[in-house]
Amino acid sequence: MNGGDVTSSSAATSGPPPSLDWRFSQVFGERTAGEEVQEVDIISAIEFDKSGDHLATGDRGGRVVLFERTDTRDHGGSRRDLEQTDYAVRHPEFRYKTEFQSHEPEFDYLKSLEIEEKINKIRWCQPANGALFLLSTNDKTIKYWKVQEKKIKKISEMNIDPSKAESSSSPPQLVANGLPADKAHGYLSNDFSFPPGGIPSLRLPVVTSQETNLVARCRRVYAHAHDYHINSISNSSDGETFISADDLRVNLWNLEISNQSFNIVDVKPTNMEDLTEVITSAEFHPIHCNMLAYSSSKGSIRLIDMRQSALCDSHTKLFEEPEAPGSRSFFTEIIASISDIKFSKDGRYILSRDYMTLKLWDINMDSGPVASYQVHEHLRPRLCDLYENDSIFDKFECCLSGDGLRVATGSYSNLFRVFGASQGSTEAATLEASKNPMRRQIQTPARPSRSIGSMTRVVRRGSESPGTEANGNAYDFTTKLLHMAWHPTENSIACAAANSLYMYYA
Amino acid sequence: MAMVDEPLYPIAVLIDELKNDDIQLRLNSIRRLSTIARALGEERTRKELIPFLSENSDDDDEVLLAMAEELGVFIPFVGGIEYAHVLLPPLESLCTVEETCVREKALDSLCKIGSQMRETDLVDSFVPLVKRLAAGEWFAARVSACGIFHVAYQGCTDVLKTELRSTYSLLCQDDMPMVRRAAASNLGKFATTVESTYLIAEIMTMFDDLTKDDQDSVRLLAVEGCAALGKLLEPQDCVARILPVIVNFSQDKSWRVRYMVANQLYELCEAVGPDCTKTDLVPAYVRLLRDNEAEVRIAAAGKVTKFCRLLNPELAIQHILPCVKELSSDSSQHVRSALASVIMGMAPILGKDSTIEHLLPIFLSLLKDEFPDVRLNIISKLDQVNQVIGIDLLSQSLLPAIVELAEDRHWRVRLAIIEYVPLLASQLGIGFFDDKLGALCMQWLQDKVYSIREAAANNLKRLAEEFGPEWAMQHLVPQVLDMVNNPHYLHRMMVLRAISLMAPVMGSEITCSKFLPVVVEASKDRVPNIKFNVAKLLQSLIPIVDQSVVDKTIRQCLVDLSEDPDVDVRYFANQALNSIDGTTAAQS
């Protein structure tokens, strides 16, 4: 493998880090040729936990699947040995851990609405006592799950032989707690005197089996707090609260209290006809428990400080890019809508994704993004088609690498793009969610640009790529890569292509 | 498999069900753990049952909660105080589960046991347990540890005490905000056990760190500690160490922190003493009353009376009263409502003249508030202000407010005002009441909402108690009895309800002469509901009236009802007849 060149080039001191060489790592639920994708199997959420040792996916069928990392802690021997012997195998590898049904389809009889079971978001919470905790949500209801290994108990040494107790006529008519139905409490009342040394013939049940299995238990259900569809959940750094956001409101919850929440943002106008903007995504600051950001359908990001007031209708900072003069069209507002925002790990930057671009914002600079990355610029001539087939409303997620040096987001034809975010980096890779990610890679280096439209990046279509037509209709709008996540500490990406989970490393 | 003698059978099953698949059965068994322990004897309880329970900590939360509670009173079953330490291991493992309520119950039980343990056992087993929890890998254990330091600390050797203090200080700096929060909220409790020399040197350092924590949620809890710590310190130390922190907190960036200060300020004033209250805390309090955030103003407004009580009237008039005036026209109805619920209490503090000059305009404007809760809160405390300025001044504004509330769209508002009518009546006096409120009381009896009608009937009873039977005879009874011909059966039923409530107050004579004929007439109603309510009413009248009346009138009426075609009417009539026979039998 050419792992060696990574180390050598990183030795070169200043300047942006070198472009990454992405390689296929794993796939779960790979589609065989001609296999039809079941709607319920389509992945709708992906999330790594804080340590990066676990990965969770949610699907449209309301299931949550957990994966655990196999490569780190299981290896014997010191880290250094491993690095020396085989650099290349030291990338995250995951195995299936367990799955559970998180949400079921429901029907809201009051509003005559069907509530889909589709998992909209998953967020990991603080692990405790070796158990994993996570929040999952569909359109209306958030659930708090505990996944834990439980011993399968096998009980022996009973006082009463279960078979005899049921078959024999004496003692008859057992009710709960073994009390004979007729004299239920007589025997055990306080006047029944036990000999001082106890009764030697009684024995405690003995649990023998040490086998364990994973059990997921729903610990809390946070329901009935959202009139509109929940688009995000995010936990606070204080470890006890989280927010949930729907189209018009953001609510604050305590993890331990499921029957009340506080409304902290409400953008609902008194008259719904005045509605011009909805909340599309919200996230807590990774370090400061009082700060959170939410994005809107008009392309703005608002940072709010919960210290200022109980109902945070006025933002602390507004991040918005001024509209380029003369560029306004019917689609301007639609494509400006932000589909996802993410804070960088240190909380300094916010990454946002709108239909055409990825933008990186410094929270200390609200005049404009520090960088914009063209993702769909080549689709600009075709916005009309995209509007007609509703693709223009697709909500692509975005993610940052743990070191904040790179950003990534999805696109059509199961492609995703990775950009270098550090100063002066020209890294821009297009990869395909398949076993051969590099077959669509473009060689043209790209510079992050401040003005949209100055750079038009065309994906160079290799001749091997199927579906290429003479008129350039290579993009398949039905296969879109909406959900992806970056490993918190390593260069590893998990992304969802329909029902398959692909993992890549560099 | 052992077979058990029949007398032991229930206890044997109880033991087996500790591991039943059905959680309800496991829960039942755990709830009767003391029975199991007695059946096993002390020695086997120590050697078998307790270790068995220690292994059981992966059970459902409900079971664990019950177990934590039972173990707290388990000392007698393991052989008394000298064996109390055997109970620690199962509780220790319960202190590490992630469910808060289980941990808290386990901590309660640990504190109970720890406070009874002999000192040597405390050092040998309790202190190591605290140290193990404090060094726990998962945050749940460390959170728990914070709650039992105060038990471990007492009766420790000096070396151990030093170690415990430094361990606590580590917990105050834990990585996890949950642990720091637990350390902050338990600091006051721990401080009560710490010697005063270390209080300033060490505890206050921990406190200072916590008050500067990055996490809002930690600083919040540190505020709560201010008052508790302040009471432990000498006044001059308190002024030097606590006061600057409070003043700082009252200007914190986070409204939640300021909210906590507003809620706690009264206790904090007690801790720092009157002088500093005047110089430092009054300005802080005034700031809070004028805070940007409504939640903070609500908390501050709710304490205005308590706070003024600490000051002399001049200071209150000079500093607090201007704020109160502003708050009475605050943009938030909740602020006004909080103010309305306490402002009446300021009248006795300020005295008559100041009240009339300064407070009366505020009362009056709150009485005209557009928000019903505000008006209700004022009316509910009317007695307090009446003592100071007399009702005449108030009554002009009072009456329109009452009438408006009495006809409010929301039945809960109407209900609330009805409940204050007896209070109003006693304050306003008979004359005022007759003129203005009498008609309202009757009107409520015909309200569309049952709860209001019910409360109205009850109100009549309380008025009769307040003004006496003769007054009621004149002003209430005729109007009520008129309603018996109302075409609506629900209203006729209200007459019966009012009679049943008023009869005991009015006494035997009026009951026989006025009520009974009406009731007997009602027994011929065409609606069965009325008829069986007559039967129930007659039953309740039996103890009030003479035996002769019972025999002559009531019995006959009930006998007629007991032959009614409606099954329910017959049932209640027979019940009433039985109770007549019962009392007669008892008397004879």
C-alpha cells in the first residue's frame, strides 16, 4: 500500500495538509445486482458517538442499527507496534452490534395525520456503566434509548419445583406471590413467628448462566411537544439537556423529565399567512451550554445565547450572505434554504449546506462565510427540471472532520464531495459511494471561493461511468446521498446510499 | 429441587419469585424482603441474601428502587449495628446505576445506615466506599459520591479528613458537568460537617471555583450554596467572601443565574446581616426588579414583601416602591400577577399613610388589570390591606372588579372568585354585601358549569355560617326556594343540593318549616334524578330533625319513593329507610 507517502508528506512543514487518498473500507447492506431497495430499509440518519467507537444508523422503517469498532481496543500489543508493523490496517473498522425498533407508525386521531416511523435524527448521549445511550426521533416523538448487555439468567435451585407446583394438587390455587388464594396473607403476616436461626430448608435461587445479550430499552419518551415535524435534536454540553427543533419552534428538554419542555425559540407569526421562513436545522454549541445555532429556509443562521432571555426570539448573531446583485431568480430562495448545519468540534466554525454550496462560517465573523464550496454549481442550468421533479427540495447533510481541516457533503448519483477547509487548501474530491470510490474523482484542484459563481466545477465523467449520455445527463436524481458522518477523531466517513452503509478511510 | 413443608410454602414461593420473569412478582418479593430475611435468619441473610442482592443490580429500575429503599431499614435483619457494614456493598452498586431516582434512594439509605454505624466501622468500610465511588470510572458513581461525604466525614481521623477534603475538591473540578453540579449542590451539606478552620481555607476555595465555572448549570447551583455557606461563616467572613459573589451573580450574564439570585436573595440577606443588606443588596435587588428578563422580574416581584420586611419603611419607600410602581404596569402579565399576590402584604409594613399615598394607586390599577389572575390575586389578599386602610376607600374600585370577575368567560376564574366571596363578605360587612353581592350569589346557582353551581351552593352555606341563620332566612332561603319551580331539572337539583348543605347550619326548626315541605314536594317530580336525590337528601336530614318528624313526614315520603317505577329511586329510598331503622335501633 502507499501508506508511506502520507507520513512523508505530512513531514513537510507549513502549508495546507495534503489531499487525502480515500479508500473503500466497508459496506453494510450492499445491494446485489438487480435487487430492489425496500423503502423501509433506506437509511435516514447516521451518527458517530463522541469516542468514535460506535456508529448508529436509523432507517425509514423506524429501526436503529448500531455498529461497534473492532480494530482499536481488541488488538493486543502496543500502539506503536501496530503502527510499525502495518500502517494501512489501522483505520476504523466496524461490525454490526445490534438493532432495535425505535419507532412504529402511528396515527394521530385528533389531527387525522399519519405519523411515519422514519428516524429523522439520532444523537448519542453520555455512556454510563458500560451501557450506551442515544436519542432517536421521528417527526413527532423523541425517544431515549439505553443499550446494554444483560445476562441471560437461568435459575436453578428453586424451593418449589416449578413442574410440581403446577401439576400437583397440593398446594392448590396459587395466586401471585405464591399465596394460596384462600389464606392469602395469613401465613406471612407479622404474627407468623420464624425461629431465631431461620429456616434452614429455604434457599435462594441460584443464577447460573453467564451468557449475555444486548438489550435496548426505551427509557423515556418525549412526546406531544411539537406541532410541526421535528427536523433536529441536539444535546447540550451540560450533559442534562437537549433541544428539539421543528419548522417553527425549538424546545429545550431535560433528559430526565419527559413531561415538560421549554420553548426557547418560536418563529411562528400570529398570522400564518405572514410566514416567510422556517427553521430547518438546529444544533447546540459543542462546548458552551448556553449557545445554540439554527438555520432557516431563507439561508440564514442565527446564533442565540440562552443567557440573554428565556424566550430567545432575538438572535445574538445573524450569519447571512448578501445576495449577489442581479442574480435573483425564481429559484433564489429555494436554493438558499439551508438543509443542515454543524458546529466544528471546537465550536469556532459552523458549516452549512444549502442546495448549491457548502459554506463555512466563523462565529466571530457575521459579514459572510469564510469559505464557500461549490457542490452543485453544474446543476444551475437544470434548476427548472430539479424543481419539477422536487429534487430541489432534497435535504443534504454536511459534516466536518474531527480536526476541522476538511468538510464533506453528499450529492446525486451516490456521489459525495470532500473539500479541504484549511487556509490555502485546494483539496476537492468527488467520490462515489461504491466499492471503488475514486472512479469519479476529479483531478482539477479547486480553490475555495468567496463569491458563488466565479468557479464552475464540472465533474469529469470517466468513460467507465454507466448512464452517461451524450447530452450529459449523467446525474441520477433518484440515487442521492443525503446522510453522512465523519468519524470524530480519524479520517473516516460513513455515508448512506439508499439502504447501504458505505465506509471510507484515508 | 427441594420440597418444602406446607407452612413454609408461601415464603418459599416469595423467595423463588425474587427471580421471576414477571417484574410485578419480583417487585412484590423485594417489598417483603424483611420477611424473607427473617425466614432465613440473620446469619444466612448476611452470608447469602445480601450477596445475592449485590449481584442483582442489573434488574429493572422499579425493582432497584424498591431494593434501595428496603435496604435502608435493614440493619435489624442482619444482626444489628455491628453488622451494618454488610449492607454497604449492595447499596454501593445501586449508587452507580444511571437512573437518578434509584441513586438518590440508595444515597438516602446509605446516609441512614452510615449515621448509625460505629465509628470504627465507618472508617473501615464507609470511608473506603466513598473513596471508591469518588474514583468511579463512570460519572454516575462520582455524582453519588458527592452526596455522602458529609456522613463519612464525621468521626473520621484527621488524616482521612484531609484526604476526603481533597477528594471533594477534585470532584468540584471533574471533567463531567454532571459531577460538578452534584458537588456544587452538596457543598453546603458537606460544609456543615467541616471544621471552621478548613471552611475558609478549603471549602471557600472550592466554592469560588464553582462560582466561576464555565457551565451555567454549575454556577446556578453554586448560588444555592451561597445562603447555606453564609450561615456557617462568621458575619465578617460572610461579608468578605460571600457578598461579592452574590453581587456578582446578580449581574451575571445568564438570566437563569440572576433568577436564582432573585429567588434566594432573601435568605442571602439574612446571611450577610442588615448593614450590608442596605448598602449592597438593596441596589442588587433593585436591579433584579428592573431586569430585562421577565422570568427574573417574576421571581424578584414575588419576594418584594419579604424583602421589605427586612428594611425600614423609609428605605422601602425610597428604593423599592418606585420599582413596584413600574412593575404594576409591567408588560408581562405574569410579573404583574406575581406582584399582585404579595403586594398586599406591604401595607402593614409601610403603615397607613404611606399605604394610602403610595400603595393604594397601585392596588387600584392592579384591580383593573386586564388579566384576571392579577385581579384575583389582589382580591385574595384583601384582608391584609383592609386592616390598614379600611374597606371604604377600596370598595368603590373593588365592586366593579368583583362583578367583572364573577361574569368572566373562564369558569375557573368564576370559581376562584366564588371561593373568595365569604372572605369578602366578612371584610365588607352585611350591608355592603346585601346591596351588591347577593344577586351574584344566586346567579351562580344557575351557572352553565356544574363546578360553579356546586361552589355556589357551598358558598351559601359559608355565608349562612358567617352571617347567621336569621340573616340567611331573610336573604338566602326565599331566593333559593323560588328556584324549585325552575323548568330546568338541573336547576331544581341545585335547590336540593343547597338545602342539604344549608340544613345543618340553619338548624332543625327552619329545616322542618321551610325546607322539608319543598323537599316533599320535589319527591313528586317527574324526573327520576330529582327523586333519588330527594331520597339521598332525606337521609342526610334524619340526624338534623326530630324523631317525630322523621316518623311522620320523612318515612312516608321515602315509602312512596320506594315504590317508584325507577330502580335507582327505589334503591336510594330503601337505603334511606334502612338508615332510619338503623338510627332507631341504635337509640332504642
